[in-house]
Amino acid sequence: MAGYDRALENWPVPYETRYVPTAYGDTHLIISGPEGGEPIIVIHGGDIDATFMRPTIVGLAHSYRVYAPDIIGYAGKGKAVKSIEDRAMLAEWLTDVLDALNIEKAHMAGWSMGGFVTVNYALEKPERLKKIVLLAPAATFVPFSKEFHFRGTLRSVVTGLAREEYDARLTASYIIGGTCGACNISKEELEEGIKDKDLAELMLDYKEESLKELEERIDSVLKSFWEDMYVPGNLDDEVIDQLVQGSLLRTRTHKPSFLNPYRLGPNALPEEDIKKLKTPTLLLIGDHEFIYEANPDQVLKRAEELVENIQTVLIPNCSHILVYEQTELVNSHILNFLQGD
């Protein structure tokens, strides 16, 4: 949350924040742009929050009224009270957001998981959308690659489990330390006084040194996960740190059902579903993208074959985090698309 607030402190355009009620809990939004501007909803990716979409939001805010919600149940300031467990519920949540904002019809743009969310909403509620922009959507048109699962998903899942272990160890260290403090027992006396070997092994694992080592290992794995998502040299340390911290927070906020790819996604949608997509669509993918089982050109070609009203662009010298890697080029394509006939 401190990182979230720091991102807002340096927001380069005027903004306001707001909570709106939904069936799944109060949803937090960052709102920028002229009050009378045409509305566009900007949806962030899975392991971060709305502040991460800053380059896209700022690029749109001069002409559009931009609403950037924290996906309920993900990292961010949302106050979830109910888990989203399938695609219909995901669309229901967004409809609640639009209704609370008194928006009858809007544009929508989404990056990564946000792209999947956007396509899902266009299929479920096409009457609420004007145009949609998909920025390296997670799966959606083709499955994830095995390489992505090995280098990405596996790291994310294992670090989530490790984070739970870290939290358990940290809690135990507080309790043990508090008990020793109340009884005036030193660490040395604790080690000498435990006669139960099994208890000693459990307790003495919770030293500050082991906690620090575990935390550093988790951070290192998450950093490696995100380093695979961009072309070397394209991101600065501040952005990388925001990604890592968002991943850590996600492990604390997700419900197990929210992670079920068979009920919610992101995954490759059935071909017959994608063919139903009629909303004017812009699809942008980086030329170094590796999350798909097909190469970027093949993904764009498949989208063109399945969606009749789509424009596709291959963005040079970037991978999955194209909104930061090629900000000006990506924003120019978005604006041209939204303002075109």
C-alpha cells in the first residue's frame, strides 16, 4: 500500500480516487481526465494494481475520462467480500462498476490479465462497450507456452506457497519472542532449555536469519520471473520493484477459487466464443513476446482470422510489458484507434 501511495504522489496528471460498491466488495478506482470526456476503463494485469497502468492512463487522460479500477481480489485497494469464481461473475463485477459510475457505454483497454478480462466483458456484455484495446492479453487467442509455465507460472505459484511459509514463520517468531520476553528468557537459554528435539527443530527454524534468507530467496525468484517479461534494459528498477511487490501482495489477497484457470482464466477461449466478438478491437503484441505457444506473428494472424472487426499491430523491441517498454508508440496506436472511424 505504501508503494501504491508513492505511485500516486508522483502522478503526472490530475486525478481523484473513489470507491464504488459491487456485489463482490467495494472497488477502488483511479480517475483522471476531463469530467466531460468520453469514458474509457483501463484494466491492469494480474500481479499488479491500477497504478501500474500509469503510462496508458496518462496517455489517454488529455482527451478521455479514464477510470482505472483495482481488480477486486487482486493486489490493490479493493475491499473484496466475495470471490469471483467464473467468467460470468467477472463480467458481473465490471457491470456493477459501470453502473455505480453511471456509465452506459464505454471504451475498455486491458493489459495481460486485463486484456482477457476485456475480451470476456465484450463477449458477455457487448452492449456496454464501444471499442476495446488488448495489450498483450493473457492467453485469450492461443494457450500459454510451456516456456511461460516453466519460467513464469511455476515461479509465481511456488513463491506464493513460500510466502505463506514466511508469514507462518514470522508469526511464530513473534509469539516465541514475546513468550521469551515475558519470561525474561534469552535466546541462548531457549536453545539450551528445550529438551524436546522435535520441538526444538520446529522452533529454532524461526530465527531472524532464516526469515531474512527466505524473504531474499522469494524476492530473487519473483525478480527473475519479471525479468523474463521484458527486453533487457527496457525497464528501470522502480518499475521492477513495483512488479515484485505486487506479486507478493497477490499471494496474500487471492482466494484459491480466483486462481482456478478452468473456471476463470486467463486461458485460451474456445474458437466459437472468439468468433462472437463483434466489438471493434485493437490488438497490440510485442515482437519479443514469449507467453504464447505460438510466435507473436501467428497470434496476430489467428486473431485476424477469428475476429472480423480487428486491427493488429506488432510492436518492435519489446516483450510482455509493452506499456512501459514502448510507451509512446503504444499510446499513439491506442489514440489513433479510438479516434478513428
